[in-house]
Amino acid sequence: SYELTQPPSVSVSPGQTASITCSGDELGDQYACWYQQKAGQSPVLVIYQNTKRPSGIPERFSGSNSGNTATLTISGTQAMDEADYYCQAWDSSTAVFGGGTKLTVL
Amino acid sequence: QVQLHQWGAGLLKPSETLSLTCAVYGGSFSGYYWSWIRQPPGKGLEWIGEINHSGSTTYNPSLKSRVIISVDRSKNQMSVKLGSVTAADTALYYCARRGRAHGDPFDYWGQGTLVTVSS
């Protein structure tokens, strides 16, 4: 079965840039998206179709996808960005999620 | 504004059947795919399966033998049943919407329902 691999944790200082990677076989050949999940809340879509931001998502969130790796980048990270982040793609007709990355802003 | 509201039994015994329902408010039901996704306590997200408005379903192969997802178009609702539950099925269960195109993301999510399986 298809797997997406994320680092379990990433730490960043306020105002700095955070990068979270998601690796999967030939992931760059399909669309990847990213979800933010804060403690006790439902996931929220922050990036779709590799690079697009839904309405209401701050410009500091951006994405890329090439080769075997998709990357979520948060520029000028704020304390409110502390959350778990999940990548997601499709394996044929099955949705697949990465294991999640806990972003700590300290 | 689209809202997904879900409900169902929160405590089950091993071997029982999990049953949850998700109602869609404020948006079109047809033209979208409707999924169930679960999250064990402290763990990541797992896609269970999906259904479109006409009733066509796709399931995660790992759960396919135990899952049935159905739709009630007259009520803008969809439901999931998961049979023969065990403690490993204890999780927060979400319903979610995605567009029709392959690769469309899950753009609206329900509030989540915690289901605990314990004897």
C-alpha cells in the first residue's frame, strides 16, 4: 500500500520559517494537500493542489511538490500556527494521509 | 456556509456494530463526495471510505470487509456502519466533503464523534 512519510516533529522560533516535508513514491506526479489540526479541533485544509490556499488561509502558508517530496512552508511562523500538520494524497481511489508532524513554536 | 453535523453511539462492546450519521447543511449534497475518516487517540488520520450522492462507494482496502457507507439524499445525510468492532476501532470519527475531481481535498469536516470500544 502507498505510504506518506512525515517527520514526527518540527520546531521553529517565532518569526522564522518552518518547513514540513512529506515523502512518497512519485508523489510529485499527483496533487498533495495539507491539513492543520489544533488540539481538540477538526482538521482544516491549508494547502490543496500542491500550492493553492483556500480562502481565509494566511499568505504565510505555501506549498510545493516535486519528485518524491511535498513541502509545506510557513513563513514568519506565529504562535497560533502551533499544531499538527498532515499531508494527504491519493493512491488510485484511496485517500492516504501522512503520519502527521507536530509543529512547535518556541 | 456548509456545515457537517454528525452523531452516533459513543460506547460499544467488542463485536458490536458502529453506526454514525452525518448531516449536511447549507450547501449542495449532490456533486460532491462524502467521506468518513478516523483518528485513534493520539494518532494520525485514516480514511475509511467515501460515497457520492448517487450511492457509489469506495472503501479503504484495510476496512472494506467490515464497512458499509450509505446515503439518504432526501435528508442530505450519509451514514457509516463498521461491523465486529474491537478496541483497535476506538477513535474520533469524522465525516468530510471533497469535490468530484480526482485529487480534490477534504474542504469541510464534521465536528468529530468519539467512539470507544470497551467490554
